[in-house]
Amino acid sequence: FYANNGMIRPDNRMTKLEKSIMKTIAYFDMLGYPLTVTETWKWLYKPDVPASERTYDAVEKALESKTLSAIFARVEAFYCFIGREQAVFERKVRNVRVDRQMRKAVLLAKILRFIPYVRMLALVSSISTGNVKEDSDIDLFIVTQKNRIWLTRLLVVGVLKILRKRPTAQRKKDMFCASFFVSEDALNIESGSFGHDDISYQYYVASIVPLYETHKTYEKFLEANRWLSAYLPNAYHEERLTWEVACPAWLSVLHGVIAIILWPLFNGPLSDWYPNMQLKIMPVQLKELANIDSRVIITDWMLKFHDKDNRQELKHRWSERVQLYERHGAR
């Protein structure tokens, strides 16, 4: 951090709203992503003030206050820490890459929607927040029909493999990472967090962007994850994307036909072979980490494969940065 040669004047004191703004921008600063006023208001982290005191106008006024002006620089419409102004240019470049990835994601969704057990196909992580690096892959979040999570994963991964769109150690850019599946009867995914202070996971869940859905699954997902409001009360959802990929009536009929065709292969006495097969060929590292903590979760209602998980590191770095400023400016 850089502010007045690394120091904040000891007579400056942050209000509760200013402290929340500082925490919010500090987190996104670690990701190299300066925020606009609107984004700062939307992603405001745990503001310990009434709704009437954390409005857009209040956030805009606080960003221009004497206290926060001592640590934040404004470059065009973006706010970042003083000394971090170069991140604004990189953010613009990353935003441009979103359009490229979004086109690819829509095309894939138009293919995966033929799988009758997909209830929702959503984007998450870097693409959903607009923070796409040059070598970023495209993270998928998939909700499946009840009791069809393993079959859905088999079919989704199979399609990606046929299309050669799964990420590898050598090739990651614009590949699709299908590493998070949940069943429609287990939409509350708070268990994927490592604790109540898992700020990375809270932003991860709040930033999920649906591309395709059936059975009003996105609406049910939001209702099931109301716990997020305790951390990100301004992370509104009413301004969601227009559905890029629809589920017309003819597709619903086709879903029924496909399900009938697939039933003899994946039900009855043969219902165990495909989960067992997937577990057998799964990398040893994933199986060793399974259900030890929230990095890798393998159940019949949640399949979460985030073995390269840096949430604890990000939380530690973020806490250090916040404490640096709270020591000087906390009220």
C-alpha cells in the first residue's frame, strides 16, 4: 500500500462506512481490480451501518472524504490505493477479454442444454466479475436434477473432452473448468466455505452469473443462499442478465426423450457403475483431499473440486492489509 509515503495521519479516523469501503477495495486490490463507485457500493463488505447509511450516494461521498482521499487515488472512474494506479489499465484489458470468453461460454451452453439433467449452467470466478487474465480458464457452476449429479458430471465432462475444451497443465486459456456441481435439492452451498470469514468464497457465490436455467433454479438458488446478505447486503440480483440461452418447449420435450433413452444405461442394476468409474479415474490428489475440508467435497449432492485453493492465503493477505489501516484509522 502507498498513502502519504506509507503513512496515514494519526488524526484521521474512519467511520464505519469508510472502514467497510476500505476493506472492500483492499480485497479487490489484491486481485488487481480497481472499483468504480457502483461496484464499491454493490460489493460493500459487511457494512456495519443501516441500509439508509450505505446508499450509493453515501458511498460516493465517503470515497471523496478527507480520510479515504488520503489512501485512495481516483483514475478516471476507478478507485484504487495510491501507488496502484497502473492497475486501472490492466483492469480495462481484462474487461475486454470477458467478451471473448462470454461468446465461447454461450456457445457451450447451447450444447450442454441438451443434457436433460442440467437445471442451471452458470459462470463464476474471473469471468463473472470481469477480471479475466490472459491465461484464465472459464469456470462453470452447474446445478443438476435431484439424484443425477454424477450422471450430469459424466455427460458434461464427456462433452468437454470430446470438444477438447477441458483445461490441462499446458493449455488453460479459454478452456472450461467444470469443477463445481450441486443438486437442485441442496442449493444452499454455504458448506463450501471454510468459515464465516471466508471472504473469497462469499464473493465467489455472490458473483455467480447464470447463462441457462430451467425450473426457476436461479431464483431458488438466491433464496437458498440468503446467508450472503450478512456479508454483502448490497450485492443485488434484480439486475441480472437476460438469459443468453433459452430452454424452448421443443427442448423440454427432447429432454424427456433423451432421459428415456438413457434410463436403461444409468438406472436399476447399472446405477452404480458410472459414479464408481468416475471415482476410480479421479486424480489421487482429489481423492486424498475429499471431505477433509471445504476445498474438495465429494457427496451425492455436491461435487466441488478446488484442490488449488488459495482462499486461506488471500484471507491472510487481506487481513494484514486491513489491519495496517485499522491501526491508524479505525474509530
